[in-house]
Amino acid sequence: MSHPALRGTAGYFETDRSRLLPVEFEELSFDDLLAVLAKIGLLAATPEADDAPVGRRAKVYRGVMLDADLGIGRAVRMMEAAHVVMSDWPQSADPLFEALADRNGDADFDHPVRRIFATEMGYRLLSRLQSLDGGLVSVVDDALEGWLLRERGIYIDGRRRVKTETSGDLAIDVADAMRRLEGRIKNPMGIYSWVNAGAVIMIDKKVSLASIEQTLESLAGLPTHHLDDAIEVEEWSSSKPFNPYYRRADAIRDVLSGAIRVSPSARPDGIGLAALCISSSDLRRQAEARLPRTIEGSGKKKMGPKQLDEPPLIRRVRGLCARDAFFQPSRIADLLSKLWPGSPLVDFVSIRTVRCNYVVGRYGGRRCPRRLYSVADSIAAMSEIYGGP
């Protein structure tokens, strides 16, 4: 247990020397800081000759795991080594990781990270420190993840799973992609809004990390404005201005192009869209600009004299065919029964000329496949038998 006078954060000591502590360590409790010092010192002070290789069945434990008979001289050398490594953190951590990597040339592990650090000190590097309150002290882990990505092309996702480079690019899970792009994972399928906006690239069912980082750089480089109508991503992602002519992908594209102004979010830990607010009036203006032109002074679509005399159902059918809509069989059957009341319906599902799209959606986390059929083709099949509606 630490001395009462030493409790609090590591940045508690308001002296000139406290400024020498790298910012990554300032908010650590004193106990956590000592644990980090011991871990870094142990790793930095152990030469390769004293670092025994480990086998495939070795386990990675949490904690520093110092020997009980640690002498004063050894402890002093460890603290001196830790001081050198921490002097310019996290850049100064890279030489430590390089020194610990690939010491075991006989490692044949399947796990790419454990194969790199297949020694006792390597496994102690991979062990995660746990604070007295049960939380994780991740300052070393964060630096290691950055080094793995830069130097070895290995990405560690939010669940501590390893992603390696494939097809010349690094592909990460959709959930991790959404966390980086939006600071949340409310709807993983929302990744397709980014794809349709041309902001990210899919690699099979994963997302190109290079395209994500490029998009994040674009978001970070956007000019910021003072906005009186600023809204956060949680609010505008489900905003009413979206319509069949202006989707979320269009809004993302307009944000990236600067057509929708942005301002910094008040949240200090936000990344991607979560680090920005957007102008609600800009969003509404962009959405309204995509709507079909209207007759001045009315909310109705501009139509010619002939269209004004058409029944609403016929105008609706004309619009569905114009945009080549696909519906579920029940919706098409209901539409056909209104167009040809009292006539037996054609089994349009079995007609080869009626196109079918097989789509898979997710509702409540469940996979829901559906078959959708062409409205125009179904109407054409009925028209061949009964004539036009």
C-alpha cells in the first residue's frame, strides 16, 4: 500500500521536476505509475542472453511478476533503464519493442504477435497491467499497438483480436471501422453509408484500414466554423431531413466536401464524426435541394397537364417504375389487386421475366434474408393478360 502522502495522480507533485513526466503517465495513480515503471524497467534491463524462449503452451499473465528476491542494485538499474525508455514516450518505446522482438528464432506459433515476442520478456511485455481498482493500465499496450501497426502491419482491434495484412492492405472488422469513423458502433451496417459515399473501401466483408485513415485525415483537416445550430452525430444520423433523394451517404459526402460546415465537438475523446458537429441548417438545405422541383407556392411535385389528370395510384405506379423499385411479394400483390380489382393475380414470383433481388438485412442483430421482386416487371406480366391498368 502506498504512503498516504503519495496517493493521487502521478501529476500531483507540483514541482519543476514533475514536468519531466511524459503526458501519457501524468494521470496514473502512484501505484499504477510504479507498476508501469517496474514493467518498463524489467523489460529494458534484461539483455537478450538472459531472456529465455517460451513454448507454444506458455500463457500470458497480467501483472509485472517481479522476483521476490529482487536486489537494490537490480531495482536501481531497472529504474535507470525505465527513465531512458520513458524520456520521449511513446517514440522512445520503439527501440525497446525492436530489442524484444524476434529473439526466439524457433517460434512457430500461429498467433502473429506471440510469434514475434516468444520469450519470457516478450510475454511480460504482452501481459496487461491491472490497477488496484480492477481497471487496465494500457499506456504500454497503446504504444505497442502503434508500433505493431507501423512496423509489422498488425492491427489490434477493440476486442484484442489480431488483424494481419491481406492483399496488400490491412482489413479490419466493420465494428472497429465504425468505432474509428464515428466513435460508436450503434449500427455496424451503417458502414455502407461510408462505402456509398466513396469514403471507405470494403475488402470482402471487412474494411480497408488505409481508406479509413485517409478519411479520418480528411475529417480532421476540414475547416471549422462557429455554428449556432451545431448538432452531434447521434442527432443528425437519424435526422428528419433524410429522404429517398438524400440519404446518409449523401450527407457524409457533403461533410467531407465542405458543403456542410463543421465545428469541433465539445467531447474531448471523440474521433471521426464524433469529434465534429455539423450545421443543421446546411444539412436541411442540402436535403431539400435534392427533392424534385415543386410548383412555386405549393408543396406538390411539378407535373404536366396530362399528369394532373391522372389518378394518384397511376402516378405512384409511374414513379415506382421510373426508379425501378423492388418490393416484397405481399406489397406487389396488394398493388396489383388495386390496379386490376376483381381479376385473379398472376403468379409473378414464378415468371422468369420478373427480376428478383436477394437481399440480406439485419434487424435486432438477427440476419434476415428476403427476396424482392421488380414492380415494373410484375405490372408488365399482369398487363400481358389483362391489358393496361
